[in-house]
Amino acid sequence: MMQQLNQDSPGEDNGAPHPNLPFFNFKTIMTATRNCANENKLGQGGFGSVYKGCLVNGQEIAVKRLSKDSGQGKEEFKTEVTLLVKLQHRNLVRLLGCCFEKKERMLVYEYLPNKSLDFFIFDLNQKSSLDWAKRFEIICGIARGVLYLHQDSRLKIIHRDLKASNVLLDAAMNPKISDFGMARIFGEDEIQARTNRLVGTYGYMAPEYAMEGLYSTKSDVFSYGVLILEIIAGQRNTRYETGRASPNLIGHVWTLWTEGKAMDIVDLALNQSYPSDIVLKCIQIGLMCVQENAMNRPSMLEVVLMLANETPLFPPQKPAFVLNGNQVLQESSTSGGGSSINELTETTISAR
């Protein structure tokens, strides 16, 4: 059923993606997923489709199958394998193994029964199941996961596609960051890098990355700030809501913050059952994370300490994409679902 991969195992470039990663044979995967039946399909992304499966020993798994016409390819696949083999944290999804057989490329993960965060916070019928205590736990759990990537793991990792659909929830609704195909490893002394290939999702991209291809740990901090505001408001950053001046959530929150009405953004599904001081603190942290100047954004260590009341908060400055008169820069091809993109040359964003 499964064997330990070695350098002679079948795989890309006549070798395994990693010598210590368990190898599942193709027949085992097909049996577990009932030949990747549609009823077992959990979702689909740029990589391909994800299927639920069950091994003969009763263990439930999630199988990510690379599509033959995938917009993401071998390099993203190898990146995800390489990173997840080396990364172990309670707030990161766990990779169980892979399959390279019959020209197939598959990754096998632990199965997380509660889907992804976006399924709950953006759905009118589901969001009421996440009370404030659970939302705050999710906010803190994501922060710890990103801090681990940036500072506490053996590698320094920039995720580059942190968003609600890439935060999975286990049986106890604990958050686990997933999808590391776009991630990049930084050297210990490396602070910032530039790319001509823009990857990520509209609405979560830091301005220096969206406009100049510059990315760093502060790019992930920006994405995390968007996530905080979305979790509190129960709204997508990219979705325009009737009755507000700003076409995105960041601009709307900033307007309310400057008017002393920040609590107006809190999701009505919470039924005003929450500690106002903690919620307001989280809104402020979110705004600090999405400040236009990357240097002004806190590190993830500072975010974790602020969430734990161990360091003071400072007044946030104007967030990215907000101009005088509370106009907000609009990114082309923005979608409510937050579709990923992958080419800088195909992206047009109005000038500041």
C-alpha cells in the first residue's frame, strides 16, 4: 500500500521529491477515493482537484491530484512537497505522502472534516456556527502558524497566498494553513525579494507585491490583516456591500475607524455577543497589518504578542489602496471568490 520513498523511487527527474516522504501507489489512491469519484470531490483550484478518500485501515485522507492542464506545474508541486515534509506545526496542514505513477502527481494529506474557513465566515447559513470565542481562536491560531513559517521553523517561509480558502478547519475547528505551492524559502539574512511572476489572490495582495513584485514576510502580514477583518466582518474584502462608500472591506473599515465607528463592521451573525474591547483590539491589529507602507506593519511575532495583550498597540496609518476622499484602488479581474492569479504581466492595477 505504502512504502518509504528513496532516490530510486518513481517520480519527477527519475527521483523522489523527498527521500523521507512515504509513497502511496496509484491503486491504493484510486481505491481510497473510488477512482476520484465526483461525489468524493472536496474542491478544485489552480493545481487540480482534491478528493476525500479512506484507506483500508480506516484512515481518512484528502488527495490533491495535479491536473494535466494545470496552471500550476511541477515546480509548485515540488515546492509544496519539499516544504511540508520539513514543516511540522499544529496550525499547518500535515502531508502524509505522495504518489508518482502512470504520469500522475498526487499529494496525500490529513483529512480535515470542516472544509475551509471561507465556507463558514462568508456563508449566511454557516457563519452563525462560529461564535466570537471560536473566531478569536482561529485568528490566534493562524497568527501562530504564520509566525512559525516566518521565524520558528527550520526554514524561513513566505507563504504568498494566505487567504480564507487556504485555512482549513479540523474536527475541533482549529485552523490549519494549507497550499504551499506558491511559497518561497528565504535565507536567514534575506529580507525582501522581487519577482516578475505574480502569484496570489486579489484582495489579499500587499500593494508592494501587486504593483512592484516585491515580497517579504510583511506581504504575508498584509494578507493576515485582511483575514482578520474578514473574520470579524463576515465579508470578503473584494465584495462590494450596498450602502457603503468604499468598494472593498479595507477601505470601509478604515472609514469607520476614522469616524470612531469601527464596531459597526462586526458580523451581525455574532448577535452582539462578544467582548467589545477584544474585538476592537483585533480590528486595530488588522488595520495595522494592512498599512500601505510595509515597514509600518508589525511582524507576526508582534501580532501574536498583541493578541495576547503582551505588547502595546499603536494607531494604524492609512491602509493600502485607500486614497484621499476614501477612494480605494481597484484591482483588475477582482472576483468575489478570490481567484488566484499567476502572471505579473497579465495584471493591470490602476496607478496611485
